[in-house]
Amino acid sequence: MLAIRHVQPRALAFARQSAIKQVALASTAVDTDGSQSQLSGEPVTPQKKQSRAIRTRRPRISLQHPREWNRPLAFGVLPAFDEALKVIKEDSIALKHEVKALEEAIAREKETSQPDQHVLLELENKLRILEVQSEINFPQVRWKCANGMADMSKAVDRHLLEQRWRKEGALDLLMERIHQMKVVPDVLPDIHPSLDLRVNFPKVKSNTGLQATTSKAVYEHVEPGVFLLPEQTVEPPKIYTTVFHPEERLYTLLMIDPDFPDETNQTFQTYLHWLQPNIPLSSVSPSPLPNLNTHTAYIPPHPQRGTTYHRYTILLLPQHSRLPIHMVAKDKRAGFDVRAFMEKHGLDKNTGGVHMWREVWSEGVPVIYRDILKTAEPKFGRMPKADRYGDFRGKKRYV
């Protein structure tokens, strides 16, 4: 122990001396570099640190950038997890056997001379439920639907997306806005949306309301009930839909303004901005919807000066068959009766899709009247109050 105690101070002294020598060498190297740069006349530039790209926590996942689902745990790490996946797989196999037997029963019923439609409807409903239950518990199925890689040709994916739309706030926000803004009952007596209808308009470049000067406008999602500028809505919007029925059905697109002034009756009337009937839609239809401006052409919103905000509403209403609807001329669009139109053509009043936003007058509205409507811009406002003391103004009071 005594020998070790005598050795330790010597080792510490040796370490201190070596550290001092290294510091001295480093300082002399810096001095020589600085002196050489001063002698040469070149300025000393500090070395820049190399920037390293910061990776996001998770990669982009979508139909354009698909990824495969990976097990969160390898086999054998958690036996309970492995056993749960085994049970889910066995249950799925048993349900798929039931699905196959039910499909055969439906085929036999259809081959009869007079198939019972009530029985067929019950069998098809049961088949749809079994198809969903046979795959809904797989974690990879739920993961794909949650990350934008749903296959809308599958019943389970359609079911998961519909439940997500109905329960995670999107439908609640829409119903809240159309009832708060009195779209129901001013436009329709009632509506229960059966499909997800989304509207995209170009972004605003600056606070002045001018659009971007680039050749390609950048579109963004419009939340129901928000305020937009008339400069944003000059061109038709991009309409996106998520439909939950696999078969193809026909729909009619309507865009209306229920707050258009009626000067004759001193009230408001409905103005038709856009009409496109016979739109085929199914769960695998492309989005945004193409060829929507081939019937009654789109006229951009033009809220009149002096009026309050306008509630621009888009309706996507189901049809029972193909409809021979005539085009509506520009001078016939004011006074459009939505309920009479739906009654005449047999459109479904309670289901379909709906969306709305609000606009007020801005400096872009006169351009719409001049270039598109080809008419003079009207101006509205409050009626002037009668001046009760107008006859006495300018006269001497006490003479």
C-alpha cells in the first residue's frame, strides 16, 4: 500500500505535464496559422460547420408513397401478442368460410324463378357484415386505413373510413356549421350526409387578397363555414369525395347562394351558380371529380356591395335514374327554387353531400361583374333616415 501511495503522485504529475504540452502545441499551431495569414494579408475566415439534414420522425405514407406494415414485436418477444394474432387469424378463416357459404346461398336464391327480394336484402346485409368482421381485427388493415392507404374496393376499408369520418369530428363540424349558419332550414328542410364532400380553392398570397402570380395555383382544403375572398373563387373549386357504396350511382351537383338580393320584393332569393347532373360516383371513383363544367357553367361568387355575408352552398344529391335536365341561362339563375327543382326531378332530399363557406364584398367583385357577368355592379345599403330638422337648418333660431 505504501508503494502504491508513492506511485500515484508521480503518475498524476506525468499526466499533468503531458496535458500542458498538448495545450501548448495547440496554441502555437493556432498562433503560427494566424501569423501566416496576417503576413500574407488574407483575412481569417472561420470554418463553417457542415449542416446535416434533420430527418422527420416518420416518413410520408400515402397511396403515392406506400409502405408495408411491420410487426411492432418480433416472434417470441411477447407470447401474448403472438397468441392474439393467431386467434385473430383463426377467427378470420372461420368467418370467410361463412362468407363463402352465404355467397352460394345468395346465388341459389337469385337463380330461382321468383326470388324473394326481402330475403335477398337480408342475406346481402349479413354478407356485408361478415366481410367486414373477417378482416377488421387485423392490425395491418387498420394501420393502412389510418395512414391513407385504404383500398376502397374492400368492404372493411370502406367501413373503417366511414366510421372515422362519422366519429372523429369531420361530420360533426359540418353539421354544426350548416345548422349554425341556417343552411338548414333556409336551403333544405333537413339533410343527413351519406358521403364525405370536400372543397379545395386556391390559397391567398398575401393580406391584400391577391392570388399567387405563379402559373400553377396552390389549392388548399376549405373548412366548412369559413370566410373566403371572391378573388379565391373565380375559378371552379376542386371537388373531392369519399363515397362508401361500391356500386355506381348518379348524383347532381348544385352550387347556390341563398342570400342574393331581391330588389323587387325587398327580400332575398336563391341564385344558381353551378349545375352538373348525372355524375357517376362509386367508392373507387377518382378525386377530384373531372368534367364538372359541361352543363350549366360555373359563375363565381359575387357578393354585392352593401350586403352582409353570403352562404355559398354546394349540394351533391343522389338521383334514382339518368335525368334529362336542361341548361339554365345566365339571366334565369336568380330566383332558383331548390326545393321545387328537387321535387320535379325526384332527387333525394335527406342524403348525399353538402359543403358551405361564406364571402363578403371585396375589390375583386367589380371585375367579376365587368368581365364575366357583363353588367353594371349594383350597390346596396341601409335606407337613409329622414332628417327631422332639415327644414330648420340654416335658419336663425332666436330672431
